[in-house]
Amino acid sequence: MNGDIYRFVRHNPPAYADMRSWEDEGRNPGHGDPCGRCALSVLTRAEDIPTARKAIPFFRKLQVAKATLRPEHGKSCQSGNNAWHYSLWVRATHGATIHQEFSVVAA
């Protein structure tokens, strides 16, 4: 990871709870790719925010937070069926504080 990243969040400022993976939350245990369940869903381009909100109506209720991350924060790659969707794996050393890197930029 090296650059700007966007994540849909509930809190302003973003809270630790906004940066929990499906695995962290215990959602749908045993379903899906175990590696993917440990990642956070993110976007890498601000212009993809309207597309993501249209594709996933739940996102319309959330705010958008932005961070500028560096390689020491973790790794990301495009994932899923949508070109705009990326997965971010946060390094353990930043897991408890990664929310502090983000600021809300849009309601």
C-alpha cells in the first residue's frame, strides 16, 4: 500500500470499530476465502465512491474516510467482481491504531 485509500465508515472521526474485518467481527464464519475475510474493503480512487454507493446501497448510509498509507501500514490488491473494490490487509503493528490514519472527507 502506498497512497490514498478510502473506506466507508460509521463514525466521525473514524473509530477502531470502523476498521474491523469480517473475521474480526465473526461474520459468516466458515464462509468465503479465509484470507479475504481478514481484509478491509477499500477504494483507491475518490471517483469510484458514487459507483460503490450505487452498487451497494448500504454504503449510502455511511461516511467516507480517507487515509494516505505507506507500505509499512499493510498491503492491498484489487479483489472481487468490481474493478473499484480493493482489499487491504493491515499489518498487525498498525491494527489497533489504523483508524487514526483516516479522516472523514464526505458524508
